[in-house]
Amino acid sequence: MAVNRDPILKRCRYLGISPAVVGIDKSSKRNPNANSRRKVSEYGIQLKEKQKLKFIYGVLEKPFHHYFELASKMEGQAGNNLITILESRLDNIVFRMGYALTRRDARQLATHGHFLVNGQRVDIPSYRVKEGDVITLREKSRSSAKFKDTIEQTASRTTPLWLEVNKDQYSAKVVRMPSIEDIDYEVAPHLIVELYSK
């Protein structure tokens, strides 16, 4: 399996996003003029937007392009549909629920089968949840010290409006599908659409 081993803080600096978006609390010293030294082409700006989304969700090029093709076939704007698809991945839901510090961590937890979707064990991080699905932490995993520590550390994290989290039952229900208004970072999905349309 391909793994992205780029230094996280360096990548965040390059893409112009806060490390908090990917679940990292470290502050990164940033030169405000670092990215403004040379003129960036239109293609460069579009490519950066695509790299930003791929980095945030931990998706490689081939699956990302597949998601874009799916988004293009759905009703509505392709860019907004792409955000919906990425946000509805199981590993992202685990991160949003507060059971993982980062999306990379959430991906590993999902792969190890710690979560149930509608009572069925799912160990595929890219599994796409639907409206009305209930994601639950497995009974065996609830007593784990790792989950208790993680839940304490992520207690201050805000839960998105499209997700109804029940901390007592270690579960979350997808109330509605996520939209571009629900995300906590800035992105211009129309630039990605333009990039793939060339």
C-alpha cells in the first residue's frame, strides 16, 4: 500500500493550511512572505488546491481522481460533491466523532475494525457512509485506554452539524450528508474542477 511520508508541518506550511485541520496541535513557524516570492501560474494554483484536499483527507491520486469522476456524475456542482464524498468516508467520520487525533490515526483504527456501521463491522477506511447510518465503537474497544485518552484530548473539538454524536453510547448518526458549508478550512473546489477539465 502506498503511504505519504511527507513531513506534516512542512506540507501544511506549503499548502497554507493550519495544522489543526489535520488534527496536529503543534504550531509551525511560518515566514509570511515564503509563498509570495515567485509568481504562481494558474495551473500551479489549481494544482495546490487539489494537493490540499488530497493531503487533508490522506487520499492518493488514483482514488482521488475516482472520487472526482463520481462527483461529476452526481447532481449539483462537481466540486461541492467531491467535498461531500471525502467528508463521508468512514475514517473522516471517526476523526470528526473525536475518536482519533488525526485522520491518519482514524484510518488505522478503521482498518483494525474498531467501528461498526449499522451494527456491522467495517474495516475499510474509505467506506462511504450514507444519511441515517449509525457509526458505533465496538464493545471490546470501549474499555481501551487509548480511546479514553483520545476522547479526553478531543473533548474541545467541535462536532459538525451533520453528525449527531452520542458520547454515552459511543456512537454517531449521520443526520444529513455533509456540504461545503460544514468544513472547517478554506478550499476552492471549482479550481479542482477546472484542473481536471483540461
